Amino acid sequence: MQGEILKVTRKGQVTIPKKYRDALNIKEGDIICASLEGDKIVLMKSGIPEPGDPVGEEEYRRLIKLLEEERKAWR
């Protein structure tokens, strides 16, 4: 897979290239999930709804599970 070379800032930030932001419709303020897979950092556009968005029971349970996994990871 051919990728982009990104420079990390002093604060540990990188800029997601515009072609990737456009392809995934990522806008300023969107939530991005990051995970480690071996020696790779994987970024995914989050499916977390915005405040006020309707959430069904299945989505609610998925979000609770995601939050529990994140809490465990930070312990």
C-alpha cells in the first residue's frame, strides 16, 4: 500500500492529507478514532453521533461497549 509521508509536530500532531479527508468527508471538529495494530497507527472516522442525533438501541449498546473498551485501555 502506497501512503503519504507525514511530519509529526512538536505536539505530536499530523495533518490528514486533503485527499483522504475529502474521500471520507472528514470536516473540522469530526471525531476520529485511533488504534494501534502492530507497528501501525490506524485512524478511522468515528461513527459517534453528534449531540442531538437520534440513536437507536443497537447503536446505544455499541457506543456503551466502545466506551467500556476505551476505559479498560486507559487503566
